[in-house]
Amino acid sequence: MSDPMQELIQISESYDDSNILKDLFMIWIRPIIRYYKKNHPCFANILPLPKRLNFKKNADLLENYWIQETKNQKPNFKRALRKTIGKDIAKVFIADIISYDSLLLQALLMNQIIKFLEDPNYPINEGYLLIVLFLITTFLLSIVMNLTIFRLSTITTTVKGLISSLLYKKILKIHFSSISNQDCTSKILSIISSDLELLDSSYQIMYLCSFPIFIIGSFIIMGTFFKLSGVLGLLFTIIQVPLVYLLSKPVENYREKVASINDNRVKLIKMLIEGIRVVKVYGWEYPQLAKIFEQRKQQNTQIFRKNIYLSFVSGIGQSGFAIILLITFGSVVWYGGKLEAGEVFAGTTVLFLAFIQLNYILPDGLVQLFITIATFNRIQEALLIPESNKQIDFSDQSVLAYNACFSWTKNVEKINSPCSESQHINSTENSGIPLKINFTLGNELLIVTGKLGCGKTTFIYALLGELELIEGSLELPKKISYSSDTPWLIADSVRENIIMGESLDKQRYSKVLEICCLNNDIEKFKNNDLSIIGDQGVTLSGGQKARIALARALYKDSDIYLLDDPLSALDAKTGKIIIEGIKQNFSDKVVIMTGSQAFIFQHVDKILSLNHGNQIFFGTYSQYLIFYKLEKFESIKQNEENREKDVGDDIDEEKEDTDIEKADSGFSFKVFYEFLKMGVDSHWKILSILSLFLIVSGLNTGTLWWIAYWVDAEDQTDSIYINIFIVFIVSLFVFTVIRNLLFSYAYLKTTESIHNNSLYSLSYVPISFYDLNPPGKILNRFTRDIIVVDEILFSTFPILIDHTLEIVKIAISICIIVYYNIAVIVFICFVQYFIIKSLAKLTKQLRAIDLSSKSSVINIFNSTVNGVITIRAHDLQKKFIKDADKAIETNMKAFFTYNSVLAMFRTYTEFSSVLLNTISIIILVILRGNISGTLAALSLTFNVSMVGEVNMWAKFLIELNNIMSSPQRLLEYLKMSREGVLQRPTSFEILQGNIKFEQVCLRYRQDFPLALNNFSLIIPGGSKYGIMGRTGAGKSSILVALLRIVVPESGKILIDGKDYMDLGLHDLRTQISIIPQQPILFYTSIRKNIDPFTEHSDWVINEILSNIGLESIMYRFSKGLDSVYGEDAFFSAGEKQLISLARALIKDTKILVVDEATANVDKETEKIIQHSIKHKTSGRTVIIIAHRITTIRECDKIIIVKDGDCLECGTHLELSMNSQYYKEILEQTED
């Protein structure tokens, strides 16, 4: 038996080795079809990219051409792209022009064939020769046009890959101020996930090129047939062009508006997904969803306005054919001529082709042209986002900052583009306050410290070269390692997250694991350091993430190590081990870290203190004490214990996101009917819309039958023929416009319902769903799938309905004319069924692979946006470009494989229609003399149109069958089980705040160990309890259980004596306030970040902000409370924590949970929080999860948690005397 992979390698080269004959008949695809019948398609066996595409070569060319464009005053991305693949596109366009315009030759042959069928004296041999030529040209034109479509779609795939690759490289170079501005990164993500999908319909632009030559040829033929009358009819087509253009032009503007709204929608959904834990504990799903739903509503409003124009364009196109016929044949009769069957129906064929040009090709082509232009303009805007320009001089082994002043703003001239990015974006920490530093540092360990918002992270960014050096100079070693304050991890093994791009040095690797205290954690992982962690480390605790990120920085052999608050997530004991390890093993390096933990200061060589971006002190520890008049350092930010989330010791073995996402079923009219019912509330409305499709199709057929009746009339000058034609014209226009508007309205209601309901359902699923599914995978459904539903499915379904009705009416018509055709139609239906049955399932499987591969691309873009600073600092651009190119190429390969099989399906489907055409014409020849010449001509006209109709029908049928997976993928979210009932019929108000844990057992997933193990505790109402414990002890799991983020598998939790499982989730969570360890702000106003339900006045909010020291900060923003975070307002980590405090204070509930709220703030901010908790929570039950004894020493009781259970309980005094663990913590605090 042959090796399947070896067989795949052999057949994969078939396209590159193919010749024109094999291309035309798609012979090279047959071995691929046979292969997939024996081997189930998957990522491992999709076809490699053909050498013909020259992807890598073109990627380099496009990058070089774009670099040249950026040197021009007005860069033009379209010009760079044209230089790259313009020749390939030109070849396809020329082939299309020749093939499509050759249809006019068929009209001439058709005229002679009709004469042959009418005239018994016509030479038989000549007639047979005409028929053979007619059938041969029909066959050749069919396969050539299919080939041009396939080749253009292949080029489009290449273009999408080239743009994706170029945009990824752009992300790696983007200026930090633009990274901080979520609008910029959201635009790039939106382009990758949504805009590029619109290019799949760019083949429609190809047909525009054939329009001029076709019209000229049509004038010649119609002038020959009907002289001036034929010219008059076609002149109307020319008049229609500017009218259609004017109506199509606004589509571009509406597309830009839709895209802009979509960027905001994507940004909000991304924030919701990434901040879902905070949303759930606050019970804020509704206000976050409401903002997204409002964006969706605005988006659909703009889409509907766009569709109004398109409806009139379609109405003009549909009625235009009848107008052309009326003008042409009416003027023939007007000028005293006689309508002859041969010339009339040959002319009708020409006019029908002109009608196709007008009704489909011209308006659709123009619309697609404008959409493509708008897409390229948005791509150009993204490529012109300011880039990072490091202004650093490199030294050997020291850091020299000489009166250096740094700014967050990149001062550049306005970009010459239709919509350039803002060049002034405030900082995320200091709102534009510059950083001023002046110091020299050798191979020493430096701690950078200061109050809240003083500029510590800004300091690190300045040394990384991410800020603009506006004064002075900066020199530092070239080889840099960096660890961010928010750990950034990728979906890969623990080992790869540490060595990341470096070769494995086992000795150094082991040493780094020891320094970062990771050995014990790794031993507990299923596959040790080869265990796969999820995207952003969702399967790890907070401390594990921090230590792995730190290990990455330390593993790289650099000259300088920049560590941004690396110990904030760790307990004092672990922190001391790490700082001592760094001091001992990196004494010959420059090490700079930020932080305020007390235990750090005695281990460092130098201390640098900042205040509002200004350096106010630089010196040794002893000098620091003298400067601040201190006898002993008081903790600015002391963190005695790990603040990890206790998610268990095991890592779930998540694999790379290559699972193929499946949908339940393909397309059927029943499925689509049910789809429309989601937005339309009654059956008769849907049936009314569908009946309008039937009416429009019937009117189109009626015009042809009316012509046949007119041709056979004895008195062709009777005005009734003209009047009836006018009725047809008016009816076609009116019914088409009404049909399109009603369908658009119903469809948009459906898509809004699917989007909103799917997102609503997603918001209330258990949190474990987010642990198992990367953000990029989820985001893909609300970006790529939504754009497929909004644009591609919306346009595909009406076209399929039109073509289906056209084929049905043609089949009925030719059967009425010649009843022998019934047998032929039945035979062809069996052939079509066999082709569809053979390939439809395979195309759907390949489409699923294509969709899943796109998710991987979106995921790597999203991950890179979050970690771009780390990537640049470690000089990992080449590695990540390679990884991104691999994901992009996989997506291209998946689409190429799918598109190849789809091309074969279209080709052989059209072969069957050519066969029908052949048999029907043979029957007409056999019946020559026994059938009316007019009916024979009408039948031949229908046969000619049948070929094109079947081709389009097959294409849209299989595409619709595949793209229906997009709404089905969204609807899958509706089927997911929710985490619980939101509200119970009977409300329950927590009045006292009594909490009782009874033998509670909790685990995060079925295969995880217990995080709480028979945990029991009674907390009286109005009391304050502190909770302490080492890493993984189960501290945060108490919070998780209390808020029912995870439901306990056994035991009870009683609140005021009531089992909390009897409460709705919102009934419970809205009555518990929380100050989380990682504050998250949402992209909305400051007011709604504090009070999303608008329950309090501005006076109340300002009063709370004033009490916690944030009122003065509000003065920085011109819009005050209406300032939007991420646009008008930016905050440091500490300021965000104070806003979390404001949320808790304004909520005024009976239970308050404080989860490491003081871990990332300075001493003054800590005092504010502690003062607020002490004096603003009188009568409230307060649970403080902390590692700092100063935070909890005044609590009524302190609980020590170990192995998920309550180990000890007592007051500060009792534990100080009786608890060995507590004594150790006290000693560490006093050191």
C-alpha cells in the first residue's frame, strides 16, 4: 500500500506540471479528488502552495515597492500592488475579455441556425456545420471562462496573503503611541478578519473590462440586424452607465462608514472577551453588551442605507433589459419594418448578454470595484500608521542618560491619505507628561521606584526606545532582555515560552528555572516543561505567568535586563529567592527593575526615584534613607505572598488551534427559511418576500414570450404590444426595488438577531469556555463570520434564487416548446445531482479547514498586538514573522485546496448544461419543419442562456452551501449551556452579610485537582476577615466559589442562611462588591466605567472620586466624567485600581471582597484604599485576600488557607503567638 503522504506530495505537483489542456478540463484536480475520497481532509494533507503563485517572491516585491511608495509625497498602496501582481491580473483579464466578447460570435451563428431551422431550402451541410461550430464555441467559452475565474480567485488568495504578511510586519514596527490607541490595532485586526474577505468577490471587476468591446460589438451586430433601431436600443445601455455609476458611487462612502463602525464593534468585543472575568464578577454583562449592540445597530443602519442605492441599481438593471427590447423592436415596427424570428431572437441574445452586463456585471462590478478601493484605502491607512524610530546610541556595558527627556507623542507631519491616523495620542500612564532622567549605571542592579503614576513603566519604555527622545542623549548596551509588567505568553510549551527563539542551553535553562522557582511548578505539569499552555497563559496562575515571563527575560544572554515590576505577583519569600538569584548570577550585567517591595531595596546597588516623570533621586540604599530622612525603608509596595489565581497545578493539554470547526449542515431552502425567521416574526412576511422573487422572475420570462407572440402577430403595429411591454417594464422596476428593500430589511434584522443573541449567549457561558478557546478563535466568529453573513451571504442568496428560478423557467419553457426535452431535463438533473453529491461534502470539509486556518491567523495577529513590545525588545521579529507567514501560508493552502475542488465542480456542472444544450439543439434539428420557426428560435434563445445560468447557479449553490457554516458557527453559541439562572422570580436581598462555607469542594475542571477541599468557614455579617496562604493554597478560589464563577461540586455556601445556589447569578453578584487584583477598564466613559447602569448622579461619583484622591486626576481630561477611556483618558495601573475602588464604594453592597487590591500601588495609594475600606465599609462584611500583613492585621479574624482548606483562624495577636506560618511572614515583613 502506498504511503498517503507520499501520494499527496506527488499529486500536489500536478498543478505546477499542468498544461493548458489539463487546466481547461481541470484534469490535474482528479487525482486530488481521488486522494480525498480515500483520506479524510485535514490540516496535514491540504495541498502545498503551487510554485506558480510565487508567493514568497511577490511578498518581497510588494514590501520593496511599498517602501518606495512611502518615500513619495503621496504613497499609493494600489500602485505598489499593481507593480507586484499587475501582469498576472492582466493575463487573466485579457483571457476573460476574449472569451466573454466571443459570445457575440454565438449570436451571429444563432441567427444563421434559426434561418436554417425556418427555411427548408437552407443547405443541410452548411446548417450542420453551423450547429457544430455553435456547440464547439459554447463548450470552449464555458471552460475558458471557468478557468479565468479559478485563476483570478487564486491570484486573489495570493493578494490576501501578501497583504496579511505586510500588515503583520507593520504591527511589529508600529509606534508605541499607536499601540496604546486601540483604534489603530483594532483597524488592523478588522482588516485581517473582515475587510480581506470582501476581496473574494473581486472577480466581478474582471467582467468590467469586457464591457467596452462587448458594447462596440453589440452595436455592430444590432446595426447590421436592425440598422438604426438596433443602435437606439443599445444607446439606452450607454445612458444607463452613468446613472448606475452615480447610484453605485455612494456605496464606497457607506462601506467606509460601515468599516469604521465595525472597527469600534470589534474593539469592544475584543475587550469583552479579554475582560470577561471582571465583567462576570461585577455582573456587568448587560451594559457591555448594550454598547456592542448599539454599534451593531448603527452598522446595520448604514448597510441598509447602502442597500437602498443598490436596490435602485438592481431595479434599473432588471427593467433595463425590457426597455432595451422595447426600444429596439418598437422602433423597428415604428419605422415600418417587420420583426423576423431569426433576427429578433439572435438580437435578443445579444441584448440578453447586454442585459447580463447591465443587471449583474456592471452594477455588481462597480460596487465591488468601489468596495475594493475602499478596502485598499483602509489597508493604506493602516500601513501609514507611524512606526517606532529608536533614537538610542549603543554602549558597551553601561547606561548613560544625559539630561534625557522623552515624550509619548510622535511628532510627524500629517500623512497624505484620505483618513490618516491621529498623530497625537496620550500616554497610557502619564497622559503626555514627559519623562526626564539623568544618570549613569554600570554592571549594577537598579530599582526604579516612586508613587502611583510616577512613570516607572514609562522609564522602561524609554530605555527600550519606544518613546521619543526630544532632548539630551541615551546610551545603553545593544543586547536587551525585557519582562513586561503584564506577562505575555504564547500558545506553546512552557519551554518554548522561555527559550523563545534561542537555542536550548540546558545548563543555563536549568539555572534560570531554579532562579525563578519554577521547578516545583513544572514537576506538577503533565508533560513537565513540554506542557502546552493556552493563549496568554489562560491555563496558568498569575504567579506562574509572571515567573515564566521573567524566566524568558533571564534566559536570554543579554547585556542589560529591563524588568518591569517582575515580583508584584509573588510572595515575599519567593521574591527574595528570585532577587537574590538575580543579584548573584547577573552581577556582571546591567539589571534594571521597577517595583516598591521592601525586601528588594536592600539587595540592589542603586535606587532611582521618580515623581510625575521627573527623576528626583539616584543613589545607593543608604543615600536613599538619608535623602528621605528614613531610619528604615518603609514598604511602598510590599507584597508578602503570591497573588495568583488558584487555577490548579495541572496545565490542560491544549494543542495549537488547528481543530477544524464544523457546522451542523449545509444549505437548504428550509435552513435559510429558518434563518430568516430569526429576524422576521411571521411566515407570511417571509413568503411575501420569496413570492416577490418569483414575480420578478416571471416578469422577465414573460417579456420573452411576449416577444414571440408579437413576432407571430399579423398586425405588429398594434399599440397593445407596446403598452403591455411598458407594463412589464414598470412592474419589473417596482417589484425589484420593493423585493430588494424588503429582503434587505428582513435579512438585516436576522443578522442583528444572530449577532446579538450569539454574543449574549457567549457572555453567559461558564468561564471554562474562555480557558479552552483562544480569544482569536472566538473573535473570528464575530469578525470573519459576521462579514461573510453581512456581505457574502447577503448577496449570494438572492442571486442563487434568481438563477434557480431562471433555470426552472427555462426548463419549463423549452419543455413547453418541445415536450421531448422533459426526458432530457430529467437526465441532466440526475447528472447534476450526481456531481453535487460527489463533491459537495468534500468542498464543505475543505471549507471548514479554510475557516479554522483563518482563526489561527487572527489569533497570531491578536497575540502579537499584545506582545509586540516584548518581541521588539528581544529582537524576535524574524521568528514571529516566520510563524505568521506559516499561519498565513496554511490559510492560503487551505483556500487553494478548497477553491480547486470548487473549480472542478463548476466546470463539470457546466459540462452538463452544455450537454443539455447539445441534445436540445439536436432535437430541434430532428423536428425541423415540424415546429414553428419562432418557437424554435425562442427555444434556442433559452438554451443559450441556460449555459451561463447553470454555471452561475452551480457556483453560488456550492458557495452558499459552504458559507452557511458561518451563521451556523454563530448559532452554535446559542446552544451552549449557560453558567446558571441570572435572576429568580422571587428576589432575595442580602441584609446582614452572613457567609457560611460548609464542606465546600471545588475544582476548575473535571481533570483538575481540588482547589477547595472540604473548606468550611463562618463569617459573621459586618465583620472583616483577612485570608492568607501560599501559592496555590486556594485563596482566590474562595472568591471564585463565593461569586459562583465556578460552581462547587459539593458542599454548601449560605448567605444570610440561604443556599446561594437558589439565587440567580445576577441576584448574587450584583449584591457583592469586588476590588480585583487586576483592574480592567472598558472602552467607554469614565462615568460608565464606574456606574454602568447610570444609577447615581455626577455629584455622587465626583464625591467618591474626591474621597479617594482621583478628583484632581479628572481635571486632566477636558470632558471630565464623559471622557472615554482609550480615546480621551488614560490611566496608570494604580489609577485603574482606584477606579475599581470607586466602583466598589458606589455600589454600597453588604459584602465587599478585596482581592490583592494593594498589590500594584504605592504606599499612599495603599493608605487611601485601606482608609476607605476601614471607614467607608462600616456594617459591611469585608473579605480581604492579601499577602501583606499590614493590610489585614486589623481584621476581626485572619484565615490561613492551605491545600484548599482552612488551616488556622484567629486575630492578628493570636496568630502572632500561635501560628508558625504567620510568624514567618511577620519576620519577613520586619526584615
